[in-house]
Amino acid sequence: MRKSILEILDEIRPGVDWEAETAIIDDGLLDSFDIISLVGELEGEFGVKIGLEHLEPENFNSLDAIVSLLEKLGA
């Protein structure tokens, strides 16, 4: 799962060392368009529905947070 998420993030923002990056949103690496793209890719890749109630910054501020959210959603 982490590998797929890393591949998606790398497509959205190439050149970022996502494994070493702890904060995604807080460091300004993803803008609103990127987050919308990321949610769409995650939904397609993992077959989950990420609703408005899940679009809290803490769900997207690190790779581990994204993995945790997907696990909660049953991915």
C-alpha cells in the first residue's frame, strides 16, 4: 500500500523524497488541486470513498496519516 501511495504522490509532485518527508500539507508541497488529485487517485487505486468528513489536514499531513486513513476506510 505504501508503495502505491508513494507512486501516486510522486506523479503529483515529482522530485520530492516522500519517504523522508514528514509533513505534506504543512510544508506546502501539495496545493488544493494536488489534494483533489490525490483523493481521486487514492479512491481509484484503493476503491474507497474519501468524503468531506475525511478531508481534515491531519489525514493528509504525512504518508503514515494517509495510510492510516485508507486502513480506516477499509482499503
